[in-house]
Amino acid sequence: MNSQNGQNGKSNPYALAMQNFEAAADLLELNADIRNMIRAPERALSVTVPVRMDDGHIQCFEGYRVQHNTARGPAKGGIRFHPNVTLDEVKALATWMTWKCAVVDIPFGGGKGGVTCNPKFLSMAEIERLTRRYTTAILPIIGPGQDIPAPDVYTNPQIMAWIMDTYSMTRGYLIPGVVTGKPITLGGSLGRNEATGRGVFHAIESACQHLRLPVKGARVVVDGFGNAGSVAAHLLDSAQADVIAVSDSRGAVYNPEGLHIPKLMLHKEKTGTVCNFPGGECIAPVELLKLECDILIPAALENTVHGGNAPHVRAKVIAEAANGPLTPEADAVLREKNTFIIPDILCNAGGVTVSYFEWVQNEQHLRWDLNEVNTRLEDVMKRSFNEVLEIQLAFKSSMRTAANVLAIRRVVEATRLRGHYP
Ligand code: GLU
């Protein structure tokens, strides 16, 4: 999440989501009725969240929960605590969740939530009160069969535990299936924490196989060394790729020989940042995207790669670990350069896939071992990649449009089969 984010400042993520939708809908030749039915969110809830701060005063935060589409199952998607959260951003992210769940064929629709706040300036106690009050505000529309939140930017398993507890207290008994990404002790799934990064790794493996690009020795750059970026970097490092540069919100480090990822992870854990890592040279985050590499992983926020910096990107493959990291201008520039882009709704779908496994385990009161979770995740990622690739080859489109086509086709089919109510 470095300083390049949204630098062109103009890209509205919801406009981007709609633009991607129309491109795929055109290819599918969808008529106006079905387009209108599945384009806009089914439900968008705005809430005010009054929180008693540690100094005694009450601060009001804005919060949202959007359910984009539930034709294929309950709404599913994370909750983001970030200063830039807006209703339009949450609507875009909810829309992407619908396509994401459909592209990997898990029986969920799409949802997303967010609170406009900066958790870096809040105490743990304030975050807990904020979470519980926000949960109470969205309580009428969430539930294991209705809408299932999960972690997203700056939310974590502890926050999921508070959501589950708040929901369960109002019902009078423990309901773990209301939320995923919980701590393991409270019904969280093994492998959920690493699932997004692991899924990104499998998507990259599949892309490399298709492009005949060996993972071993591939030079990798990771923009955003957070939960997804660091796990993907670690798995690529274990597969003998050379991760040459990584960044986080505070800066970037570079080592042309490859960074020692386990040591870098420890350094980040201790100091809170990748900056000043002794095994590399500090570079400006803007320089990171310009590095010549085989694989670039934008793993931070939306709009990291835009019209201004895309011409300088020199990667063969872009693996979108973040949601919406490329603006439409960047996408066009990079396609022109023949960059192979693994789109977000496919690339980062590992997280929600293991969320689905967690929910299945909760609903059945079962526990799967780590091997079972990881094997199933790998199957889902590889199968989905190949399904998208097949469409890409058939339509001679981009991988992004192909992923949207596959996803939208599944949602349209479900909508048509259900028929129109009333
Ligand atoms: N926030 C993650 C995403 O954007 C995970 C959502 C989930 O697990 O429900 O895919």
C-alpha cells in the first residue's frame, strides 16, 4: 500500500467495475433486462457508527454493507477498515465478489462492507467497540444463510471473532458460520490466513506453465508486502523464484540477487515495515514498479498501476493479488505491451475459496486438516485458471474479460433458472 495509490486520483472503482461488466456482457450478447437485473447491487446499507472513544467522547464513523448479487447463494465478502472507504468503493468491491465467487464456482453471491476509519490511530479497545457497534448496525442483513463477512484490508481474525460474538450474543447461542477468517480456536479454518497468497501462487504457477516460463529463477516484484503479498512471495521463494523487490505503505527494498524472504518476514514482524531491511537496498516505492522482472504482483489497494506509471512497467506477467490494482488506462497500456494479466477476480480468489471451506466446516461441525484445505484450494485455483484460459483462447479476449465472461455467464444462468419473482 505505497504512495503511488490512486495517484491519478480519478479512477472511481465502481465505474471500473461497471466498465468491465459491460465489456463481458457485450461479448455474451446479454439483453437489457438481464443486464439491468444483475448490474447494480441488490442492497446497499449505509450506517452511522457512534463509538465511545478512550477519552470519553463519542465519535461517529460511516459504515456500509453492500450485497451485490445473491442469485447463486448468500452474499460473501470482506469488511474493510480504511480511511478511503466510500460507498462507491464498497459497491465496486461487492460487485467483484459476485464475479469472484462465480469464477471459482463456489455457491456464494457477492457482498462487501467497510467502515471509514484509520485503525492505525485507534486503540484495540476502540476497534473492538467500533466493530461491535458496526456489526449491530448491519445485523439485520447478515447471517450464515444470508450474508457472511470476512477479513479485508486492515481487518483480521480478532475482528472476525468480535463480529461472531456480537451476532451470537443477540441470537443466544454460538453461530460460527456468520463470519469467516475467524481464529482457529473459534471455528476458523486451517490455511485461511495464507489462502489468498497461496491462491495467487497457484495462479502464477498455472500462468507460468501456460507461458512456458519457469518459476525457478523467475524475477518477482511484490507491491504490498501484506497478508497476500508476503505469503505469495514466500511460496515463490520456496519454489526458487527470485523475489527481487517488495514494498509496503512505508517504503521498498530491492536486491537484484533476490531478497531472503523468511528473514524479511521476520524483519517486518519485528519493525512493522520492510524498510531498513539489512539484506537489501532501500528504494523509493515509485521505482519498484519500473523494475525489470518476470512477475509483478500488485498486492496493495486499487489503482496502484495507472496511466502515469503503466508505460514504465516491464513485467511479463502481472498477478493481481489486490482487488482492482490496475486502472482501465493501465490495463490498456499493458495489454498493448502483451503483458499476461491474471485478473483479480481469479488471481486472489483463494481467500474466499477457503472462506467457503471454513463455512462448510462450520455448518457441518467438521474440521479439515491443513492438507485437505490446501489440496482442495490448489484444485479450485488450477481448474478455474484453465476454464478462464479456455474462454480467453476461444474469444481471443483478455484474461480479464474471459474471467468476467465465465463469471457473468454463471450468474446469468442461475438468474434465468430461478425465474423472475413474483
Ligand atoms: N476480502 C477477501 C476478498 O476480497 C476475502 C473475502 C471472503 O473471504 O469472504 O476476496
